[in-house]
Amino acid sequence: MNIQLKIVTRENWEEAIKLGVSKNQVNFVPSVAVSIAKIYIKPDGENVEYIPFAIYDGLKMVGFIMNAFEEHTTNSYWINGFLIDKKFQGRGYGKLAFGEMINWIVNKFPQCNEIRLTVHKENKSAMNLYKQYGFNPNGVFFGEEEVWYYTVQRSLNL
């Protein structure tokens, strides 16, 4: 596998909005179209920026993930709308893409010391993945979804 995150642009957005999950997962994650709409609507406030990524294996688009952030903070870096298309689930794409997103955030934003996301209370497979990467629930809920966080460990170069 050759997993890459590529920004959703006018060249690939139509393919991206065709991505979807199985029927038993539709309550766990917004559609790609809804995630992309957030860029314009800014439901989390004027200071939040969004960067949508298509997840590729070589030339094949297999999923979607978005970063939402407030750049001048240390803990407002979010992973949103993460999904692997139903045709590609169960092949390890999710694990690799999630790791790529964490690395991208950590490298892009040196001031970031915490990454957050929300997970539906019934989405056990996502919870297992997030635990593998060191995410933990913080007890705060937004409706059916709980906030989880990851503390960024940075090495000190003295």
C-alpha cells in the first residue's frame, strides 16, 4: 500500500463526494459533502480553518479525512469526517491513513500539543483504532459522540 493524503480540490471533489460507508455506519460519520460544506459554513466559528483530504492508495481514492484547527492555539487541532469507503474497508487503509493524518498535523503545527476528535458511542471499531494510536476519551459528549484526545509527545533537542 502507498497511502497518501491529497487535498480535495476542484479536480477530485466529485470523486470524493461519492465515497461512503455501509448502512450500519451512516450515523457514525458525516458524508464527505457535509464535511466539505463545513469549510464554507464554518459551524465551529470564524477562527476555525478546515483542510479536507482524500485518502489515496497510489492513484485510487479510498477514503476521506479532514483537519480542523485554530492555528494560534495548542489544543484545537481536530480530525473530522474520517471514513474509508465501504468498498475498501477491512484492508488496513484506516490505520495507515489515520497515522498519516496524525503525522501531518504534528509536522505542520509545531505548537500543537493535543489532537482531538469525536467518536460515536457505538463505533467500537473506530474506538479500537484510536486507542491503538494513544487517544483517550475525556468524558465530554456532543450528542451521541464523545471527545477523545491525543497528547503530542515532542522530543526536546537540547
